[in-house]
Amino acid sequence: MTAAALQQPEVPSPLEIALGYNRLQWPVFPCRHAPEDVADPLTGEIETRGAKTPLISNGLNGASLNAPLIGRWWARFPDAMIGIPTGKKIGAWVLDIDVPPGHADGRLWLAEMEAMHGKLPPTRTATTASGGRHYFWKYSSDVKNRASIGPGADLRGEGGYVIAAGSVMADGRRYAWDNDFDIAEAPEWLIKLATPQQSAPTPGHTFDYRTRATDRYVEAGVDDELRILASTAPGGRGHQVNASAYNLGRFVGANLLNRSEAEAGLYAAAQANGVLEKDGERETWAKIRRGLDAGILKPKHIPEREVADNTPPMDHSRMVERAREKSAAQKLEAANDNVPPASTISELPVVNPADWQDKEVPPREWFIADWIPHRQVTILSGDGGVGKSLLALQFGAASALAVDTAGLSPKPGKVLYLGAEDEEDEFHRRLADIVRGHGRHLSDLSDFRLVPMADLDALLAVPDGKGVLQPTKVWSQFSDLARGFKPRFIVLDTVADLFGGDEIKRGQARQFIGMLRKLAIELDCSIMLLAHPSQEGIRSGTGSSGSTGWKNSSRSMLYFSRSDDKEADTDLRFLTNKKLNYASVGNEIRLRWESGCFVPEAAGSSPALGLLNRQAERTFIDLLRTFSRTGQHVGASPGTNFAPAKMAKHPSAGGVSKKSLEAAMQRLLEDGTIKLVWEGPASKQRQRLIVTADDYFSRKRDEE
């Protein structure tokens, strides 16, 4: 290798760049660096996800400042580009100027605007992979995410994102900073153009609008609707404004499109077809808002996507039908709250299966595929202290956060948790650990509702004098709460505190499960009932409790346990499927308790391997301190200063391999024991690893 080659500066990896933005307190998330074909697991249909679309299920809403989580993302997607949400989270909004081919030339529009209003002041800018430009301006709450303020000119404000400088596309094209200027205040004329009530003067230009929806179905539907409006001839233009606004309102009502983006697109299309000039701005806005308001009341239902977001599509027609049935049933309900309403039918629901010929077989619905069926009751059994309440809480939090957890993928949606064993403060501590472990915050649990009843009478049903189970007032209050909140997942913890009957009486067990199943079907949700196993259930490993009525009535039964071996790892757990009517049973996953939540046990892990891992971690920390003390700075990226490589050659490494030290470094970064710091001028910063605790005590000494 030549001396010139040796002097070439190291190109930072996508992970290093992402961590650099993390250091600036700009949250990040991974995005595709090339188009990707994704198959729908139910239909087999292939959908192409475009380059620059998010690689995580909740998109820009999942952008994080959690360095360990960022490390896990880029370990999974090492070539991913870096997405950054614009708006308040970074304190800036972006003027996005596009260039041909494929787009109108935004540079021409910008030149016209600058000729009319004056040059833009110097500010931080970046060149995009296509040759366009991102202009960064100080955050303004008035600037929303909006497309097409002019031909080839878009806004990236609240609710939007941009691909960050440093990102590289699959074909080698890059996003790069043009300068290191401070982010400036946008000039008044640009702010006026960026305000949703305003529109850039674009006489003589053709309509150019592109939605930023990441779902191709939504993108195509919105684009088509706006182009229809933009091309509508005189005579039907006013009516089409209202009709197009109504159609886009249905997307907004289903949480598939941002309202401000819908308003901006409709306004631009109305301007393009001339109705704005004819009817005036006030009347045009009135038509847009009336149409949107009407459409929002009738949300659109689209086929469920392979990647779920925070607000999954719902079959609203079925919800309306259930509401009508509920209203009719309430008129027949007895006045006594403790008497369950009788099902009143005019005739038996007789079905001829021959009528199903040539009809599509409805797919099986799951809350967690092959573990927790939808619209059914699942029993999670586990001995006291094993952590079943924590696991159920973790499943619920993951659903509300729309993230994977413990190696499983709960359906995203609202969650209702009734806990009769723990107080509110204990739930606070547990949920804080869970959201931290997923790189999120408690403020992200807006779709989670907790009913802590540790010091209250929590019985949901008790038997009457004839031994027939009757719902209590608590059940009436809880079920009404559920009907209003409409959760996708309900957790009831535990049966010993909620069931007032005799657990060994099969009939009462079946009545209680039936009462829960009825609510699950009515609300179109999944219910998990936590239970303690009997001594025989623990001895046999079945996890059963009392009567066989519990297991026979539920459609799924899970058992959470520790190893019987007294010398076994105390943090290791086993989740086993003991019963499942709709899939094979006997499946088992190994979980480990770590920092307040359960994580999948790595393949091939064992207590012996755990000792080796801890030895590698101690060696890494000791050598990192040695290097820091002697002025030898090491980093986390492959190169001449790659920490694991230098450490493996050190006499004090004790034979620990580079591979083991590299794995130890990743674990220590993820749990915060070590961290990356950046030093040097802004134009040439370098990273180095330090022990987090050493940095803290160093700063404390400086303060003193």
C-alpha cells in the first residue's frame, strides 16, 4: 500500500454518522438506501418500498436519542441511511429544493422568489443525493410538513423528515453538508410562503404535488385525487374541491395522512385549476375544510400493511355494526347490573358451509403470531416471582409503542391493563425500565391505560346462591371503560384477585372465561388472564391451575417458568406454549431478565458462556482505562485505532480474542457502561471510547 493511500482519511460508517447526530441531540432512525421488495405474508403480494422510506415500523415517530438502540438498528441495517425528523425535535425546519429528472426544477422557482423578495441569508445547507439542496432554518411552530409550496420546492416541518448529510445510497450517491454555518432565521417572505394559509406565487407553472406518505397505497390514492382536482375543467371545479377534500379526509380520519399536508395539497391543486382565482381564498378554504371534516367522520379502510405503524388500519364498518348491535341490546338490558344481559335472538344463526364456496377463507388473526390468538382469552401461568406480570406488562407496552419485544411482535394498538397485585408506584418503576429498554419514553405510552387495584376490591365476578357466576359492579365499570377506550389488548392480573368463585369448579371457571371471551369478541381485542399454577401444575410442568375448566375453556395457555436446577442461571426464563387451538404446541423461547425487562437469550448462551462474556467485558474496561491513562485513544470503528484490535494485542488481554472483545464492546455500549465522545474542531472531529463512570467523576472533580 502506498504512503498516499495510508494517509487517506477514514470514511465514517453509517453508525458513526448516526451517533454523531445523536451527540448533537438530533434523534435518528434508519431508512432504506435502495428500493426493496417486501412480500405480504398473507396474500403473497409483492410491494416495493422506495429508497429513503423508514426501516422501522413506526417511522419518524420512532426516531431516538438512545445510543444503544441506535447501535442495534445499524447492526441490523448496516447500510441504512440516517433519517432525521424535522421540526421541534431538532429545532429546525427544512426547505427542500428538488432538481430534474423526475421533478420540477426547484432551483428555478427559488431564483424567481429571490428575484422578487431578496436573497436568502446564509444558513446551514446540504446537497442531496439527487443534486438538490436542503436549507435548514430555525424552528417555527407555524411551519408544518407540506409538499409543493412551489414547483420542485417542499417544506419539511413538524411531522416530516429528511435524509441526513453523510448518508449514502446503494448506487454511491451521497448526502453531504455544504458548509458548517449556524442555522439562521428564515426571512419573513419565506415564512409567509411556508405558512399553510399562504401559497407561493407560481403563475404559468403546471401543478406538481407529491405526498410524503410512506404507504404506497396511500401515496397513489392521494396523488391521483389531487391530480384529478388540478385538471378539473370549469363547470365542476367547485364541486370537485369539496369531493377531493372529502376523499382525502377519509385518509386523515384513518390516521394515514397528516391533515396539514392534505390542506396544502388541496389548496395547491385548487390554485392550479383556477378555482382559487374564481372563488377566492376564503371560499376555497371553507370548501376544503368542510370536505375534510366530513371525510374524517368516515375513515378509509385499506388492506393491512406488512409493516405496522402506531395507528394500524381498522375495519370501521364492523365497529359501526357492533355499535348498532350494542345499542339494540341495551334497550333489552335488565335494570339489575349484577344480572348478565340475556342474548335475545329472533332465530338461530344457521349457516350452510356450501355458501362459502369460492369465497376467500378469512385469515387467522393474532395478537402475537403462533402465541396469542386475537378475539380470544389466553392464560399466562407462572409461579410467584417468576415475572409473568412484568412479561405481560412488557407485551402491553410494546403494543402501545408499536415495537417488537422479547423476540416477538405484538400487534400495535391501545392497551388496557388491570393489575390487582401491584401498586401504582411499582407499575411506574416497571414501565420506566421497559420503555428505557426499548429506547423510548413514558410519554410515548399515550395508548396505554393502567387500572392499579392492589388495595381495592377487584373481583369481577362472584357466584350467587345457586353457584351461578354473576358480574360485579367492578366488571361493569371496567367493561364500560374498555368499550370507550377500545383496546386491542387487555391484561387481567391475576385470576386469584379477580375471580370470586371456586377455582376447582369447572362450571364456574368456564363461565368466567366465557364472560371474558364475550368482551374480547365485542371489542375485537385479545385478552390475557394471568394465573398462578397449582403445586401439581408446577411439579408436572403443565402450569395448570385448579380445575381443567380453565385450560379447556381458553384457546391458548402459556407457561412462564425458571429452570428446576438450583445451580441454573437465576435470570433465565422459559416461555412455553402449553395449549393453542390454532397452531402447534410445545414451542419454547428462552428469555433473560436484563435491566428491568426480558430480552431473548442469545443462541448458544449458557452460564459458562455468561462467565466468558463477563471476563471479556472486565478485560475491555480495564484495558480501556489503561489506554486512556497513557493517552492512547481508541474508537469503536474499524481502523488503526479500533479498540478490540489494539486490546487483543496487549499483554494484559490474557488471551481474550479480538472477536470476544468486539462483542463485549457492543454490549458495554448498549448498556451505557462505556460511551463514545467526540473531540477536535468541527471540521475534523475524532471519536474515542471512554468508561462512562470515569467521565462522570472527572467532570465532578472539574466542577469542584
